[in-house]
Amino acid sequence: MTAGEKVQENKARRVARRRGFTVERCRRRDPKALGFGRYRIVEKRTYQVVAGGEPSGYSMTLAEVEAWLENATNHRR
């Protein structure tokens, strides 16, 4: 992960936290493993996966996480 990607990930985590969600990254270390480097979004209160849980548990890219958070933000206003 580059420094720019880490900054992008931290920003997404902060936005999600303000909206009542957490961004989780797959912990697998094998680049060939299903879900490696992917994310999902979980509601903090209920620990329910709200995005990125299908088909493999972690299926969103960082760009998809940012887009989902932006879309969720627009719907709550």
C-alpha cells in the first residue's frame, strides 16, 4: 500500500465514523486469496454489514467505499 492509498483509506474511515459506520479491510496476507486488499462497510451500532459483504465477505475497492459513503451522505440530507 502506498502512502497515498493509506491517506485515502484513513479519510474514508473518518467519514464513515462520522456517519455511524466502520470501514473494515480484509486481513488476508496472500495476494491470491479471495478478498485480499478489499473492504466492507459495517454499521457501528449493530455490527451489520451494510455494503461489500457479498459475494466473499470483503468485495469493495477503496474507490467503491468512497463512492458508497458519498452516496450514503447524500441520501441522509
